[in-house]
Amino acid sequence: MKRLLSLLLSLSILLTPFRCYALTPAISYSAEVQETDSEPELGLTAKAFCLMEASTGQIICSSNETEQLSPASITKIMTLILIFDAIHAGKISLSDQVTTSAYAKSMGGSQVYLEEGEVQTVETLIKCIIIASGNDASVAMAEHLAGSESEFVRQMNERAAGLGMENTNFVDCCGLTEDPAHYSSAQDVAIMSRELITKYPEITQYSTIWMDTITHTTDKGSSEFGLSNTNKLLKMNTAFEVTGLKTGSTSAAKYCVSATARKDGIELIAVIMASDNYKLRFSEAATLLNYGYANCKLYTDTDMPQLSPLPISSGVSEQVELTYEGAFSYLSTTGEDFSVIERTINYTENPSAPVNEGDILGTLTYTLNGKELGRVNILAAESVRRAGYVDYLKRLLESFCV
């Protein structure tokens, strides 16, 4: 009887929910976008421009950045995003072969002169799109991925909406159209440029190629065709490394460019839209990039605090493993002293099961001189289900067997 009473008492204790205390070590993190006090006088003549830092997405300076304008061939940035989405999802590979349709062959404007029935690899068509701005190559890839250009364009608009591109609507996949319903903005172009270069950094393997060749093989035989990069910034003498990205021009769009560059660990995106001059778009993009590198300083936390398992109550496990949602970066344009940045971890108080992988269980907050710079969420790295009577009984019996 005593042993039975002891067993029942122990079971009742185990059925009482556990409680744990919030742990608050001295650390800190944040991800707020820093606002600049005023726009610089850069003397740019383009109708709209936007300068963005890639890791944070922070806009450094801009003008008419949300105005809806024709994007011309910088439309192809979204086309490339969908291509690399498909590659990374395992739907296609770089070596897959793509057959050109009569419709793809019929594209005018900038093209690489694909013939109907001509077969090229996905990688070759990527080069044709990013280097030579091939409209025919863009449509060939759109049809290969989605069955038709119209379905591919629907997916482009869906992807744009997912990125928060509020001033964008695509009508075709290459930007050849002058339909007023086909538009974007300098800010939206920067957003999709950021998505491409940060999610798929391998794009720079293609966007930095100055000249290349492809081989046309048709019923008429084989012939080589030269590809020359439309981004003349690649050959300009600059104080930064130009890494891409895409140009565009039509009578409706005038001259556009989304220029990406790297220096001192900082990656910038400079978008120029509706410039009046073919060469001026490049020099004004360079002006934006020079301004950014002269005034920006980036803090990146490369040694985030190690996370210990967090105690939880009512679970089949008494603790849960943790992970950070991502890295933390902060861009300053005011020369702040990053050495005095403080980090603070705060956990959810008294967490209990069930816990699902990815649940937010805390934050790492970054502050500088009392100002919060941003924060990174701390997530559950695993799922822990709520314990039931059988789990408690099993735990109790295991304790008696020790």
C-alpha cells in the first residue's frame, strides 16, 4: 500500500505543469530600417532613381522611387528570378535542353537570333538573357518553364506581389512591350534585384561576363554568335567592383539600368529609370554608387551568441533546441561607432509544449547608445509535443528503474 501511495504521489507531481524562468543574458540585435535625415544633392537627371543596400534592403537615397514607369528589359530580372527558383527547386537543371518555338523566334528588339526548333541548354539561355538581353531567349525559357508566356507572366506577377512590389505589373517576360499596363518603379526594381543577387549570388558568374559566344546548330549547319554585355559599367574605371546587373531601353522607357556593385563587404544596388541618354544612365548609376560607398558603413554580426536549449514545461522533452531566424546587419550613413553596439537576448516567459519547429521563442535585440537598431527572432529548431499520461507514466517508471 505504501508503494502504491508513493507511485500515485509521484505521478501527481509529474502531471503538475513545469515552470521555467526567462533568461536574459546581456546581448542585443535589431533590423529596423534607418531613415536618412535628408536626400543628398547629386545632380541626377533621371526621372527616377533608387540606391539600396543589399543585405538590409535599406534605401540610402531615392527620387520618385515609387512612380510607375516602363521598365523595358530590366523586366528580365524577374524572369531570371523564376528561372533560378526552378533550378533551386530541382524542376530544371542548367544542362536541360530547351527547344525554341516559332513564337520565341519571332521576338524583335534585342535578340540572339534563335531559330525555330533550335535547341540550347538552360545555362546558354541564361547567358543570352543576362549578357545580350535576348528577348527570344527569355520567351523560350518562359515557355519551357510554364508552357506559355502568358502563364509565365502570371507567375512573374505573383512573385512580384510576394516581394511587396506594389508598383509593378508585367505584361510580357522580356520588357519588349510598350503597353502602358507593363510598368514598375525604381524601388520595385531594386527590390527584385536584391532578391536575385542575395538569394542566387551565382548570377554574378553570368552578369560579369563581358563577351562570350554561343553556337547555333540548325538544319542549316552550325555557326557561332557573339554575346556582348549591354552593361557598359563593367568596363568603366570605378572605385568599386561592378557585379551586374541589367539594362533596358525602349522609346517608352527611355534608358534604364539596375547596377550592382561590391566594395569593402558592402553590396549596393543603383537603379536609374527613364534617363534621356544611353551613356548618362551608367554615369548616374556610378554617381549613386560612389555616394553610397563614401557614406555607408555596414555592421554585420558574424559572431552571434551561442544559444543553449530552452527549458519548457508539459512536453515530452524538458527543453527545446533553438536557432536564429537569420543573420543581422545594420547600415549606417552617419559614421556611428559600432564598437559600442549592445546585444540582449530575451526569451518567451514560461514556454510550454506543444512547440512547433519555427515557433518564435525569443529575440536577440541590438541597441546603440540607447537606440534599438533591430532584432532577430529566436526560433525553435525542433518540435516538441505535449506530454500525455502515458509519457508521464513512462518517465515515472524509468525513474524507478534507475
